[in-house]
Amino acid sequence: MAKTQIFYAPKGTYDILPSDQKYWERINKIVRELAVFYGFERIDTPIFEEASLFSRGLGLTSEVVDKQMYVFKTRGGDELTLRPEGTAPIVRAYIERGMSVFPQPLKLYYSGPMFRHENPQKGRFRQFYQWGLEVFGEKDAVADAQVIHTSFQVFKELGISGFNIQVNSIGCKKCRPRFRDVLNNHYHSFLKRLCPDCKRRFKENIFRLFDCKNENCIALKQTAPQVIEYLCDECHNHFKYVLEFLDEVNLPYLLNPYLFRGLDYYSQTVFEFWPENEVIPGNFALGGGGRYNYLVETLGGKPTPAVGGAFGFERAIEIMRAQKIKVADSKPKIKVFLAQLGILAKRRCLKLMEEFRQAGITVAESFGRDSIKAQMRVADRLGAEWVLILGQKEALDGTIILREMSSGSQEVIPQEKVIQIVKKRLAAKG
Ligand code: HAM
């Protein structure tokens, strides 16, 4: 006999079981409420896009494009990618759908699955969920602060504490080349001490040196020049305003002069939210983002200032669990249970159930069970306050038994008045 094959979820993926859904629902609800309050509108883009959207948008030397994209050829010969992030697809939609003629700034929010071929570990998956905010058509520093502030409020509403916000400015096309030269000169004399990856990064994209986790490279980073000292006046002032806005809303932040972020599209402000290690161990950011004033143009649109950020669901949930944050189940509380005996009663109950739904009353059942005793046990387990019992006799004479679970008292009522009577009883109990 052929051996039965057992299937497993692909490496780096997981199932969101019914008991876990409440975390996802909670985050989605809070993101939606806050985003809408702050003037963001929902956008959804496809799960896959043309592969070149990301190589052009995120940069060929970014780790995401270089090593982590799921790229596949379709039967028609197109090269597509499972989206590794949401910003480039939204910029594509902004250009393709002519959103630049909408009133600006255009504020968009989203949530959904992203895909990166990473080495799975704590807080790192191959399919993971992000929520994010993007603002188009606003060059004022207030937009940067609003994205950071709205994101902070989401964490606050979730009840998450013990994380910090790191910020930096990485300059613009005008001032960054000068800093790159300075950095080049600095690292040139330390080339031999860099790890093999950083030797490559030195040639390809020197700012990536700051992302290295190698101890030697981290130590060298601490002696490197800081970008902040090489900003042009415009970038300097922009950053100053961002910090002033953050101060105004009492948002605590840390300046991290070596924060550059791993994607090529950033300019000026960059930020990341980091859990403090004593709160939850793990080397992962809760989220991050920044300004990307050149991306719309890079992807074929007209020059449009933009800023945004994205955050991982799994990492927030990990902290919610570690901090024992209570999340209420969104399942409605069962107050009424419908029990039946006999085929005629079962049929009538199916109809009754629909009548209750239309009346806005949640009713539970266990129609698969035939014994009243077994059905009463289910009603008890669900915590129902009332049980309606429809037997063969009641089905024929148009009545139904209403039993109060706490007292065990029963009464026979007409079926056509059952909704009305149950409604009254529920209202009386409050
Ligand atoms: P990112 O830093 O690549 O930025 O990702 C943002 C967040 O997504 C991370 O901080 C983390 O919480 C989560 N994340 C990323 N990769 C994984 C993974 N493999 N497993 C679990 N969680 C993960 C972006 O994606 C930019 N699009 C952010 C942005 C929006 N910039 C401007 N607008």
C-alpha cells in the first residue's frame, strides 16, 4: 500500500489559527481606526508585480532585491515577483492610476502579506504581514512627523510599551555624494579589517556597511563620520523641523547617526522602531520607513515628494504575547442556543436561525447532535443564557420551549412570537 504523504506548511510560513485571529483583527482594527482618523485612505495592490518594479525601486544592491525576492516566470513569459514590500507597488499604482491629480497630499494605508526568502528565525518569516502608511505630494517635514506619530499611536493603542524610535537624516542627491566620499576615505584605511561581505559592500554601496552585524564592523562603524554633519542647508532644516514636530507631540526618539535603512529609495528622514532588549529579546525592528522623494520619478512618474513607513504584524504580536497584553475575542457572546429533536424540528430550526440572524440576535446550535442531553451540554459549555428547544410535538403544534439556564425554569411559547419574546428577555437582562 502506498505510504500516505504528510504535508507541511512551506518553510518560513505558518497558519493563523482561529485562536490567533484576534491578534490580527486587533491590529487591523486599530490601524484602520487611527489611519482613517489621521486622513489616510485604504489601498490594496496585487500580491505579485513585475520583478523589475522592485529591482528598479529598491536598488539592485539592496539585500531584499539581491537575495530575498521570489521571482518566477509566467507561462506567457513575464517575470513576476511576490511582493517583498508595499511601497514600490503603491508608487506604481499612484503613477498608473493618475493619483497625482487627486488632492495632495494623498495619504494611503495598507496591510497584507509580503514575501522574502530569508532564513526563518524568531520574528523573521518568508511570508509575513505588514501594515503601512504612505503620504504623497507633501515635502513639508510635518508629513514625516505625522507618519512617525500615527505609527507610534498604533503601538500605544495596542498597549505595547518598551520600544524606542530611532531617527536620522541621510541627506539628498545634493549632499549625500559628499558624505559618500568622506566615508570612502575613512573606510579605505580599514579595508583589511572589514568582513568579506563589507568588502563587497564597500565597492557596491558603502552605506550598507552600517547594516553589518559583524562585531569588528560594528566597532569600526562607531568611529565613522556622521552624515548629519554633511547635510546641505535644506536637509539640515528639514530634519530640524521633523525633530521639532516630534518634540511638540512629546514623542521620545533617539538620534542614530548610523541608521541608513536597507532600501535604496530613501532620502532625508529615516526612522525605525526598536524593542528594548530587556523587554523582548530578539534582534528585530518593529518597523521603519522614511522619505523617498525620488521614487515616484525613478518609477516613471513626475517628481513627487513622499514619505511612509511599514510595520510587521508578527513582531508586534510577539511582544503583545510577551507583555501578556489581553486581546478580547471578537466572537460575539452566545446568549441563545437552539436545540432540536427530530427531522421536522431540525428543518424548522434552520429557518429560525435565519430569522434570528435577521433580527440581529446571535444564536448557536449543534444540529449534528441528535440527543437533547448532548445539545444541552454544548449550550452549557458556550455559556448560553437561554435555550430554545424544538421537539417533534412543538414543531407540529407551532410552539417552542424557552428554558432559562440559570434557574432551569421552562415555558412554552408560540413560535411566531419567539424572536419578540427572546429580544425582550435579553433586553431585560441587559
Ligand atoms: P522594511 O524595514 O524592509 O521596510 O520592513 C518593515 C518591517 O516589516 C520590518 O521592520 C519588520 O517589522 C517587518 N518585516 C520585514 N521583513 C520581515 C520578515 N522576513 N519577517 C517578519 N517581519 C518582517 C519596508 O518594507 C518599507 N516598505 C517601509 C516603508 C514604507 N518605507 C517607506 N514606506
